[in-house]
Amino acid sequence: MSKTALICGSYAFDSIMVFHDHFKNHILPDKVHMLNVSFLVPTMRKEFGGCGGNIAYNLHLLGANSVPMATVGEDFTSYMQWMERHHMNTTHIKVIKGSYTGQAFITTDMDDNQITAFHPGAMSDSHQNKVSDASVADIGIVSPDGRDGMIEHAQQFSEMSIPFIFDPGQGMPMFSGDELIQFVEQASYVAVNDYESQMLQDKTGLSLDTIASMVEALIITKGAEGSEIHTNGEVIVINPAKANATQDPTGCGDAYRAGLLYGLMNDMDWKTTAQLAGLLGAIKISHLGTQNHKFDLIEIEKLYQDNYKEPLF
């Protein structure tokens, strides 16, 4: 019987706008204390996103049993229809009355500077979902979500002896050093990028070696430089997969985490698991938006062979 992954994390709408000029031309340095600016953004796109949504989408493309668990708002209808069209599991998507789904409003200028406003909305109620609500889960992930939800879901995974990945992401500033240490103690695996890795060390006062010794594996992604797997006292260096183009880095980390879950669900070794994860990130970066790319397992097997000169299975 194939394994099931329970994905606890955010669902959100991303409104991405492009300002065809430079912020610096419109923000007066001596007036920042009384800022009042307006940017005309003739280019805009609205995307389905959220860390949990992105991870679940990529894992589903691989043909794995992915069960997302999230709280969303009354405006989630179009996203729900998207999920249903792709035959994704929606059993544990809980609609919170009177709330909006999480929303990110991102404006980018011609220098690739960004101004982002984020409304958490129903995400703040993620603790209303319980890990025990999902009848079957062989592995899980706690990715960025409401603060209380992340704390409670990690505790619930631990109490139920379900191995899980702790993926703090942009949610890390919400937690104290002691709280982050508790997450690490409960988790089986920790996944961070290189910036988050440094932040985790700074906030906890723990070294990378110490953090790695507390879990089965500490995974650190390094963008175009690939990734590292710290496990069993050694560091496995993973070379990056080749991307066809660099269109949009948003969601690459989530695609990578889907690859991690797939490898763990299929008892792959760490080198194979991380190479697969890196390949998914490379596919994602070649497309605008976080859920506009498509692939199937047959295509992944071929791309894996092309990139790493060895079979996936």
C-alpha cells in the first residue's frame, strides 16, 4: 500500500503586480516618515499559492497520496475548483466563515525590488484542524501557516509518532529560540534555505552540527548552488539540476519539499531524494506562478536521467 503525506501549511492567493518604473524615483528619502505614494501597475496576475498548496500540488503531480490540511476563507471557491479539476484531496480544507483566504499583494519594480503586503486571513485559524482528523498519515510536514497551528500540528505529529519535516520558512520570526528548539526536538527532519539556516542558528544559539544531530536529517537549500543534506554526521552535497529558464523563483522551495516527501515516502536514499527535489525546483523556476507547471512521473524519470546520469528508480 502506498504511503500518505499530510501537508499542514498555508493556502493563499498571490496578486503579483509589475510597476514599470523604479520605486526610488517616487520615494523621497527625506519624506519616508510621511510616506504617501501610489504606483500604477498595468501588469497584474493572480495566482494560486500558499506553501501548503504548492507542496501538495507538486507531490500530487508525482502521483503520490498528498493530503493538504489548511484553513481558508469564504473566497476560496475558485481555488477549490482548481483543486477539484486536478483531482486533489480537499477533505481537510476547512472554510472559516467571515474570513478571507490568505492574500499576498506583491508589487515589483524594474530593479526587481518588491513591496509586499500579506493578509493572513483564515490562516490564523489553522489550529482548528487537528492531525488526528486525517485518519491515515505515514509522514507529514509542518510548513508556514498560522502560529498556533504550526505549534499544535508539530506537537500532534510528535504525540502520534508520525515522522514529519519542520519547514519554518518565512514563519520563523514568529517563534522564539526556545520554541524553535522544541520544533527541532519534535521533528524527524528540518528543511531550510541558507538564509533561514543562519537565522535558525542565531535564534536558537545552536550550531548546524548540533541541530543536525537532533534530527534524522537537516536539509539546507542553496538556490542555484544546489543543496546540502546533513545526516549521520556527514554532509551530502547535491549539485543543482539545470533549469530551462529563470522565470520566477517563488515556490521553488515548496517544489523541493515535495521532492523530499516523495523520496521519504518511497524509501529513497538521501542523494536520490535531494536530487529529485532539486529537479522539481528547477522545473518550477522555469514557469511564472507556483502551480502553472506540469509534469508526470515518466517525464521526471527522463529528466532525472538527463541531469544526473543515473536512473531515478
